[in-house]
Amino acid sequence: MTKPASRREFLKMAAALSATRFAPPLALNLAALGESAAATATDYKALVCVFMIGGNDNFNTLVPYDAANYAIYAQQRPAIATAMSALTPTLLTPATALAGGEQFALAPALAPLLPLFNGGQMAVLLNIGTLIDPIPSAAAYASAPATSLPPQLFSHLDQRSFYQAEGPIGNTSGWGGRIADMFAAGNGNSLFTCISPNGESLFLTGLNTGTYSISPTGGAIPIQSIVSPLFGSSSCQGVMKSLTTAQRTATDGSLANLFESTYAKVVSRSLLGAQVLGASLPATTVTAFPATTKTNLSAQLSMVARVIAARNASGIGAMRQVFLVGAGNFDTHNAVVTTQPPLLSDVAVSMAAFHTEMNALGVQNNVTSFTVSDFGRTLNSDGDGSDHGWGSVHFAVGGAVNGANFYGMPPVLPPSLATAGPLDVGRGRFIPTMAVDQFGATLGSWFGVSDTDLLTIFPNLVNFNAGTRNLGFMKA
Amino acid sequence: MNASSNAMIDSITSTPSTEGRDAATPVAEPAKSQMAVYSYNAAIAALSSLALAACGGGGGSPSAAAPSAPGGLSATAGVAQVTLAWMASMGATSYTISRATTSAGPFTAVGTATSTSFTDRSVTNGTEYYYILSASNAAGASANSAVAAATPMAAGLSRVQAARVLAQAAFGGAATDIQALQNQPNGIQSWLTQQFAIPVNPPGQLSNVAWLQANNLISVMFDTAGVQSSLWRKLISSPDVLRQRVMLALTDLFVVNTGAIQLTYRGAAVAYYLDQLEANAFGNFKDLLLAVSHTPAMGQYLTFLDSVKANPVTGTSPDENYAREIMQLFSIGVVQLNLDGTAKINPNDPNVALATYVQTDVLNMAKVFTGWKLDATANAFLGASAAADMVNNTSGFDTTEKLVLGQTIAAGLSGEQTLEAAIAILMQHSNIAPFISRQFIQRLVTSNPTPGYVSRVAAVFQSTQGDMKSIITAILTDSEAASGQLLTDPQAGKLREPVVRFIQWARTFQLNFAPSDATAWAKIGDLSNPSTKLGESPLQSPNVFFFFQPGYAPPQTALHDNGITAPEFGITNESSVAGYMNFIKNLIANGIGGVPGNYGAVQPLVNQGGNSAALLAELNVLIAAGQISGTSLNMMQSALDTIDTSTAAGANNRLYAALTLIMCTPEYLVQK
């Protein structure tokens, strides 16, 4: 690797490269930046991404409430519209009303989030989604070159990948990990920088920092045959450790197979993690987390809270951490009326409990959680559900959030079944008016990333006006 | 393609717009000759006759120019022979086959052929031969084809070779299985023939639906556990092991999750779905797609059951779910592929692959999947309508014209005719052969088949129009599957699927639950918890994208940096490796539900000659097909020899420790 002549020159080059959408040599770049940024972090901060896997139905999550828009909503969703009367208790009253007079209510199942919104700890982001360039209208979309649009719009895997990586499938780093790259060196042990109780995560994978996976119920799982004698034999215990963790070389008489060496590295990290974290995890201090099942969000967020509580433990010493939790089954083509409420309830109850727990730990201003999903869904119903869309609605929660407000503009809904709205590319699939890059950059800025570095971490950010890159939903 | 489906697909255009967006796709009215050209490119239906017709239709004589170089050359090793096959070159009258013993040549002619196959019997077993061929006609000879290689075998495989074949074609096997393969007169070829001949549901093995009924448990018709038990029963105890191995691969591809199916009789629905996969596993891929598309399990899981045509009054539209996923996951994928499985790149941007279809195709395909209902006349037993093909209900079916992938399905056809036409379009698409072939190779043999391997199997997919027996044979008998290269190349291999490791243990050590014992089979249950079990379990995938993806390369690893895909690493992390190692240790010592493995065949080796060498050597063959190095075996032996085997408990401890060490070492976990 060659070092750039100066950091300034290098950044200029990286920005130019990302403007043309050729992947910049991020590894080189971020490794160089990370060291300097890490030194400046003196307080603790954490980001917690809550992934609603499958494409959450945004129109039954944040429901149009003003008479004009509710009528359109009800017309497009004859069998799956939430009754207006059911929405009244969760009508949102933002500090600043929307200029167009649009009103929205949370889905009834999201009622546990209402006090957070009203208390100023929750912001609502309207019509946010994957973008490479701003696409101002359906007409602009129709004539946009393929390189100006996220590839394979409306496809789960592709859009889920783009949401996390800001690049197509095949990109192997996500923006949570790229942000973390810059701070990992400031943590006592970089292994505990990006942590997931939901398996491997592209979002948490940086250039140097990778996902550390834990169990939502068990935390860091010890490997019995390595931490204790194997069927009574400590010799076998020792050989088990050697065989499963050794990085072999071609010269030690065995094969240096890359699959084997990769596997052995995972086992090594597993052992280290269980040794350090496994001994440090305290119980949660509040009982607000509901009863847990195998993978639901409350189990995962409860475990994240315990890891945060252990942030200062010996061998951890974390200053910056990024977490990802996730729950599936949001792909409600069918039966959205019965399927989605329990899922949303899990989101709301868990996020509210998590915020309560952060309060108990005294880090409510240091921890920000936020939702993401594959994509939004069609306003238009397919009978008892909806199909894959684009722009969606998301939430940010925490003491550092400029809450009790909407950010961005809702899309103009189609005036009739036969007429599409200006941002509607078919069946109420709305072109986002805020990009994931802007969403992430706003969070990254709060986390301590400089404006210049954000342009490297978010390759499409440069395509948006400088004044709009920070969406303003985080306190400075 | 039969006459009726020809009539249904009455218009064919060139490749659709590839801009990956929902813009209107310009549709040119087709000329008949375009149909022929398209079909030639797709190389599916009636290849040679259409191709020749297209040449003739141009007005010139087919022999006015020398033919093009033959494509799709495959070389299959047999005992003392190598069989070559290739795709016809347009206008060719004969082919000349040449051979060398190095890939660079020199090549010497060994024969000529007028058909598209040739058997070379003047070979020495154990020598690797490289073949090329050229096509010729009155105007001259073509350029040479790509090279294909094969190593003819001496009759009879070694134990290690046989164990390796069984790791690819089965779930490994016990010593008796290895011996049975060694006894085959013609190695894997005759083993495959024998396996193909075993009927579906061989004696003693009920179908999944019949097993649920036989157990007379009303609850199993609608719970998730009964059908899960039934599938474990088949995977572990059914003698048609090749079909079971292919079945597992099919459930990886055509994913359903029983618990996510919102049907009252979801157990029955999934049992029927599995029976349909089994019945068609050795049939035709087109029939697999048709069968899957008729099952209530898939209909409900991907939500086209009860989807109806657009309603202009209420404004509802057809459900797009299955329409998208049958293309994205079950047949052609999202980017255009070459025959060798590599992506076609946008000429205007090297970072963008060409899209296979656009949103308009999804919208049109969604019309195909309207009007499908449970068959209310199927009432032979409780839940029977979930265990019967869906039927098309004319009132809900969209009868308008559908434009799918540049081809038109005419208006006015029945729902069944329309589905058949839509699947015929998918079968004709040039992507389906490489897209499906590569994934089957990844499931059975290796994570990174060479482009040559993919194209050889894909060519068989094309030339046989999706015949599963031919595809399976092509995968398992390819020279690459048996090559020494895979054993020593540091970039080769595949991480064994956790479920396959478990089934291997159960089959090798004869977990002997009676096939009819529903209580026993229920003790296996859902093994998908990553931190305590396998992180993977059949019928438990979190969504239709399965537990891991075919293109996954773990980031920040040497695999990723070398461009190597390793799908199973998608579920390999700090938590799941601990979960697996703890699970397998407990399994080895305690079995399932209190029933231990049957270790009788290896018990006498525990202290043979006063040490554990013989035990380790045998386990290395049975479990790891000989792939654990001498260095590792020596390390294991010196540790195991410290365990006193003078008591029964001590002998067991040595056996359990040896097997645990072997099943946890990366040299076993990576199949080569």
C-alpha cells in the first residue's frame, strides 16, 4: 500500500472517485483516518440499528390522518386500511406542523413509542430510501440512466444490501462498519466495536472492523471442549484448541486452505470474545423487556443493553460501539392486518424498553437507536397485503435526538386510482426524497465523524446539496 | 416445446430492456426468424432444427461458410474410457476430436464423429487426457473448441475415493456404504444408475403425507413438528440416499418455512410439497417448477394463493411476490449470465451487471399467478385440500395478455395453460442453465466451480432441456469433482453445511429409529438455533432467501480478497461455531433423545495395537474421506492415547473424544 501525499489530497481524490461512483480505495483511506479520529473520542457513544427484515409496510406504520390523505389511503387499501378511530389515540402532534397540513398517526401497535415522540426523544423521517442521485420526479426516474438508480429496485436482497452498503450486492462493507472503522482503535479491544445478536451483518462490516456475533440469550458462548477437558482429557482439550484455531501454513506439513484458515479465525475470535465479554455481562436493571423468544427484538435489545452496561469492563473499554438487531417476517404481501401489528409491537415495546434501560444506565444521551428496512411498500393493496415499494418511514430514538418532529416531506399521494402522484413510479411506490446516505451521515456526524470523512463513508452523499446532507434530527 | 405451448407463446422479441427500472419496455413486433435466433441463443428447445432453419431462412446455403467452433464440450471419465459430448455447431457435417496429455497440447486427432458425442477407448486408466474438437463442412473447418479434461479410472475406487464420492453424492456413509460403492462394476456411474432406479418412497418408507396420516395424529396435519419429523426420517433413514441428498439441495433452493405458512393444515401442505419435490427430483426441472408452483405450501408461503386479478373498482392489484421470486431465486436470477455462470456486464459501466428482467416483467408475471385456489374437492382426509394441487379459478384469473421477458403469453388461455407457458419461457431463458447448475454444484461438490465446470453442466442442462438425472450425473462425474486439484488447491473446497454434518453422523452411526416411530423422530426437532445447535435446519429458513446466499464471500478474509465465494460462511460466526462445537460434542456422546449412535463398527479399534491410530485412521476415512492431514492425526493420537481405555467408560471417552476432534477440525469441516 502506498500512502497518499497528504490527507487533504487523498480525501479530494476519494471524493472525486465517489462522485464517479467507482469504488474508492476505502481500506487505505479509512485505516489512515481512523487513527486520528479515534484519539479525539473521550465520551461513550453507541448507534443501534433496528432492522425490520422483509420491507416494513410503511403506510400501515405511519398512517395518513388528515381527511384528504386518509381518504386516498383508505381508497387504495380497501381491505387493509386501519380505521381512523383506531388511529386517534396515536395521532402525532409534531412541534412544527407540516406545511401542507398533512397529519399522521402511528399504527396502534406502536403506541409504546408515543411517549418518546411526545417527550422529544423520537424523530420521524418521512419518505426515506435508497438513492444514488436525487430523483425529483417520476418523469426523471423514467429517463434516469441505470447508473443513477440503486440496482434491482424492489428486490429484497439487493435493496437490503444497498441500504447497508450504499453500493450494489458484492459490496462487502456497510456504513455502520465504515463509521466504526474510524473509532475501533480508540476502543480497548476492537473486537467489541461492531456487535450483532442477529448473525452476520453487512451493515456492521467495515474495512477493518467486522461483525462480532453474540447470542441474544446467551451472550458470548464458551466452547466447552476448549474451555474444559474433553471427555475428561485435558490433552484432548489442548489439541482441540490447536486444531480449531491454528493458522496453518504450507510448510507445517498440512494444507494452508483458505476455507480452513478462515474458519479457524472465527473460532479464535469466539474464544476471545467468550473469555472477555462472557465474564463481564451484567443483568439488565429494569424489567421492561417483555418475555423473550428465540430471536425477537426484545431479547436482542436486552442483550445489547447488557453489552453496553459492560462497556467499561476490563478488557473491553469501549468508547464507540455500533450494534445491529433484526427481526423478520415484515414482507407482508398477505394478511398485513394480522401479521404486522405483533411485529410492530415487538419493535415499539423493545425500543421503548431499551430507552428506559439506557436511562437507567445513565447513557440515554449517548445511545441512539434507529429503524431501517429493505424498502417501503406499495400504497396500493394486492388484496390483503402490499408489494415491494421504495421510499419508507423510519424512526430515530434517544436523548440526543431532536424529537417530537417530522423530517422531510411526505410524498403527494395519488389523487385517484387511475392517476399517479408526482413521485409515484407505479402502485404507490414512491421515489424517496431523503437518501439513506443523508440518514447515515446525520447519525455519523453526531457520532463524531467529520463532514469530510462522511463523504468517504457515504459514497452517494456528494450527489446531494451540502446544505441537505445533515437532516437535522440529531442534536449537535 | 410442444405444439400447444408454441401456440401460447405467439410472439418473441429480443432481450428486454436492461436498465433495471420500471420504464415501459419498448416491444418490437417479432419476425419469425427472430424467434429462431432467440431460441438458438437460449439453446433449449429443438436446438439443431431451429438453428439450421434460421441459417436456411437467411437465403444462403448452410455450407457457404465454415461452421463455428463447437461449444459445451464435456469429457466424462469411465472405466478405461472417456465419453465426450458437445453442442451442435450450425452447419457442421462432421467433427474431428483431438487429444493431448497436457492442457497446452500438442493435440493429436483420435477420431471423427457426425453426431455430437464420441467415446475414446484407447486410454490408460489414471492418465489425465485433454480434448478439443473442431467442426467442419464443405467450406472448411472451424476453430477449436475449449479444452475439456478427464481421467479414466481403473475399475474400483479406493476406500478414500469412495468416501469422497459419497460426501458429494450422499451424506458420506458407513463402511458398508463405502464397500457397496467400491463393489460397483463401473464406479460412480453404476452407483448412480442404481440410485436412480430406486423408486420414490422405497419399501418401508412412506411418503410424507402418508406418514402423517399413518401416525394418525390430527395435530400433525397443522403443526410444524410432524412434517419436520417426517423429513428428518427420510433424510436419515431412507435408502435412496442420492434422492435424499438432492432433496436437501432442492429444499435449499425452493425454500418454504412451515411455521410461516398461514394455512390451517400447514403440516399437510408442506408434507405434500416435499412429496412433490421428491417425485420430481429425478425428473425434469420444468416439471419441478410446475409442481412447486401448484403446491398450496408455496402458494401460501409466497402469497399467490388467492391472489386475484386487478380490480378496477377497489383498486387492488395482483400480488407480485411469487412472480418476482420464481424469477429471482428459482430460475434465472437478477443478472444476465454467460453459460459459464459469469455475469454479463453493462458495456457502459463496468460496475453494473445487465439486469435479467425489469419491474414490468414482474407486473406481467404477477398476472400469471392469479386465480389459484385450494382444491375444495380434495377431501379424502383432514387437510387434504392443502395436500393437493391448487386449481385455477376462472373468476379470479387475469386472462389478459402477458408480456414476460420479451415474450407474449396470449390472452384468453386458461390459468393452467398460462402457467405452463410462463414456465416454458423461464426454461427457454439462457440464464436458467448456468444459474441452477452452479447452485447445485455448490450444494454438492465445491463452492467455486471453474467456469468450465459450470458450462459443462449447464450445457447438459440445455441439451437435455433440464433433465435432472443428466444434470446430477454431469455434476458428480465431472473430472473436476474427482480431481486432485480440489484436494490441494488452497482456494478450493466448500464448508460442509451444518445439516449435512448432522445427517452424516446419523447415517454413518445408524441412528436407528424405526421409520414409523413418530415419537422418536420428533426428538430431533428444529436445529436452527445458532448458539446452541446448527444454525440451520430444513424447513426453518428465516425467509425465502435461505440461511445463506450462493454469492457470499466473508468480508475481511483471504477468501474474500481472492474472490472466493463461501456460501456456508454466511451462517458461520463467533456464536454459531461455539453452538456447533457444543452441539456436536453432546450429540456424539449422548445421541438424540437418549438414543446414542451405533459405534459398534469402530469400537474394536479404540485401542487396537495399544493406541488410537487405527481408530483415527478409520474415522478419517468414514467421516472426512481421508482429508485430515498426518500432522493433525498425530496430534490427535498423542492426546487420545493419554485416555485410559481399560474401563468401558474410558474406551467410550476415547471414542467420543476422537470423533469430536475429527468433526470439529477445519480439515473435516471443509469438504474438498
